[in-house]
Amino acid sequence: MAMEATNQPKLRWGELEDDAEDLDFLLPPKQIFGPDENGVKKVVEYKFNAEGNKVKITTTTRIRKLANARLSKGAVERRSWPKFGDAVHEDVGARLTMVSTEEIILERPRAPGSKQDESKAAGDSLAQIGKAGAVLMVCRTCGKKGDHWTSKCPFKDLAQPSDTFMDKPPSAEAPATGAGPQKGAYVPPSMRGGGAERGSGGGTEMRRRNEENSVRVTNLSEDTREADLLELFRPFGHVSRVYVAIDQKTGMSRGFGFVNFVNREDAERAINKLNGYGYDNLILRVEWAAPRTN
DNA sequence: CTTGAGCGC
């Protein structure tokens, strides 16, 4: 049995059926009659049955004439509509369906680094980025990319205790004449915090970036972005920075992030309220962040 | 399961 199989060309089970139908060319061709005025259509074809005998198969169908077709009132009315879009220039029949392509500009069409050659050619990559928009623009205060420079950061004033400027939009306090910050608007780090919540008078550990009162948020769904985190944490107090860790290769969220609060007690309330909070089908974990290892 | 990029217009 094994010998027999090796002597013959290998046949797959799918090809066996094809072979069986190879004799179909011996049969008379398929004939189609009608449809006549009554919409009756007759198809005559010939086949081999299971026993290998030639059989004649006649199929009679009646198609509903279009005029008799039941159309909804709306469909009848829509037929009288003038053509629009790309179909305007088409002179095909009145009932024409067209697929129209509309350009949608995506903010981030491709995950950074997802294409090998692009990440290698650094010069080209930079040129592309420069053309596409301000991806090189990264705010030093909040770390947001492509949105604003440091001087225009919506959070920059949130780090200051002065309530007088707190709720004004950034544009209102930055007149077109002045390039730098307004006189008197700047409060040195050692003077920040109102002194109430910070017992240690030294501002030395404050001179680092906005690393104060850092809250780690884990178990984020991967489509959670910094704007979402800000929305979630803003009710608890002045947020000085929001960060979502992004995988540099895939451009996707790594599922955790950090939120910095100006006031420690606000951060604490956020932790107490949001830890275990259901967000995007996941249970958030919110706790104090360990100082970054760097 | 999980602890951050970059230091400039």
C-alpha cells in the first residue's frame, strides 16, 4: 500500500474532487431561457450524478419585476434626489452607489520607531517630524510633546501659590509685548508652597523638576493618555505634571503613569479616592511614587 | 506583570 502511493503522483483530497469534475466538458452547455414577460426564467444544465450517469436539471425561477417591487416610501423618494459627491461627475444610471474616499489627517499616523528604516535614518526622521508638526516641541514643565513650549504651559502657574493668577488663562497674563514672564509673577522655589504644608524650610530638594508629591498610577488601559489622567486627577487639587509612560518601540502606553500635585494633601486625597477606582474596565492602582532611579 | 524623557524656542 505504501509502495503504491509512492509510485503515483501525490493527490491531495481537495484535488480528487477536481478530477471527478474534469469530465464536465463532455456535458452540453448550460442553457438559460428568459426571463419572459412574466419574469419567469428557466435554466437547463447537465451534470453527472453519483452513479456517473448524465442527468438533466431544469431550474425555473420567477423574478419579481422591478416595477412591482415593494419599496419603502423613503427609498422611492431618495431616488429622485440629485446626485452629490463624487457621483455628480458620473453619468451612469440613476441608481448608482459610489464609495467616496475622504482624507482624515491623523495626529499620529504611525507609532514612532515602528518602521525600521525610519528610525535608522535619523536625519530623514527629523526632517519628517519637522514637517509634520511640532513633535520636537516638548514642554519642560509638564513634559507634554508637540502641544506647547514651556512658557505657554497651562500648568506652569499651577505650581505657584499665588491665587491671583491661578484661574486666568495663560494668554491673559502674557501680553504680546513681553517675551519673558511678568515682573513679580515668578516665585522662587524656596518661597513656594505657602509654608503651611512644608515644615522644612529648605528649598533645596525642590529645585529639581516638578517631582514633588509624585503619585504613581498603574493598571491604566493602554489608550489612556495624559489628558485623561489630568481629567481624572484635577478635581483633587493643583496638578503640576501628568505623565504616561510610552513604549518607545511601539508608541503604546506602558500602562502606568505619574501625576504630581502641588500640595501633598491633595495627592493624598487622590490616592485615597482613586486607588481601586474602576477606569476603562480596569481597577486603577494609585499610590505614592518612589523617587525615580536616575 | 508594571516606577518617567530630557535639559531646548
